[in-house]
Amino acid sequence: MAHLELKGLRRILTVVDLLLDATCEPTPLSSLLPALLPALQRAIPADSVVCGLASAGRREVLTEPAGLLGHTELDEFERHAHEDPLVAHTRSGPGWPVRRSDLQTRLEYRALGTYAHVYRTLGADHQLALSLPAASGRHACFAFNRSRADFDDDDVSVADALRPRLAMVMTRLEPPRPHGSLTARETEVLDLLSVGADNHHIAQRMGISSRTVDKHLEHAYTKLGAHGLSRVAVARRWLTISDTGREEMGMSTTP
């Protein structure tokens, strides 16, 4: 038992060290999450981790490994989420760590639309999920997925110990903010990126070279604080910013 407790403590410390670094200096949520998800995946061993951030009807999803879910899967998830008891637990319930198997049988799970259209593709036969408050009134959910063995009591204990520490840090962090004003060209490139266009098609559509597209993206990534994120993650982030939000954040509408 002492060995299990020490092992669990070591798993917790891998994440706590990262959270302590985030509190020592101002850290945007967009910078913390790409490092936090792999750390959580090591602390609570899983095939994949999905983080959902929600605020005022908007949702942003990040995954580890990156890019696991496309727009089709996310749309299907929202279409069937109302019937999923684990989603209800994390969105409107208490949000403490719980296993899928604590809420329903495997047969009941596989009958869900969320499983048929999303989780089966991820190989998520077993899940552990928790939720907590995040910066600026947002709500964060973390779902850990495995294809083989279910999560055990030690995994739940580690998640339970980490949850208040995650909440404490994430409520203090600032949401991603652009570092400067986007030009009309940069905005157009991001709009095309967000609907799945690659650099070649963006260049053709805008009548510019692929190298120029790269330059616009480089500048836009810097202003959005998005360096190091995948194209899919950048596209999703951009889609969460409404026209009103762009104006409020001082983004230029002229080249």
C-alpha cells in the first residue's frame, strides 16, 4: 500500500511542478495547456486526453495527441451530448473524477451516439473524466481515454488530488489574447485556414504566393500566441473569436 501511495505521489508531482511554474510568472492558458495535457497523460496513463473549454456558448477542444477530433466529430458530439451521463456529470454535475464504468454498463455506453460517432474512433472503451472552473468564467473538462484496461482506484485518487490544484491555477490564468492587431490579409488567411484550406489553396484563393501565405500565418500566430499549436488547434481557436470579439480585442480591419 505504501508503494502505491508513493507511486501515486510521484505521478501527482509531475503535474504539480508544471502548475507551480505557471503561478510563478504570468502564463496564458494557451501556453499552459499544450504542456499540461502530456503531463496529465503521464500522471493518469491514458491513450489520449481531451480538454474542452466552454464559455458563453463557445467551446474549444484540445487533444493529446494533437488533432484527434475534427469538426465533424465535434459536431456529432454536441448533437448527442445530451444523452451522455458522463457529459452531464462534467457539464452540469459536480465534476469530480468519475469513471465511465461507475455510471453505466459497457453495453449502455456503446449504445450512445457519442460512442458511435466519436469515442469509438478514439478507441475510448474506458474513460475517466473531471471538470473544474477555468479563467474568465470558463469551464474546463478533462477526459482520459483508454482502449484496454479500465482506470483503477489509484487513477481516480490521483485525479481527485490534482483537481483542486488544477482549478486553483486555471482560474488565475488569462485566456489567450492577440498580441497586436491583425491585418485584413492575416484575418482572411485565418478564415480560410479555419475551413480546412491548405497553404496552396489559400494562395490560389487570395492571388498570392505560398511564401506570402506563410508570412501572414507567421505574423498571425505571433499575435494570437499560437506558435507551437497544430493547424487544427489554431483553426479552432480562430473559430471561437466572433467578429464582435475581434473588434473588442483591437484587431484591425484594414491591411
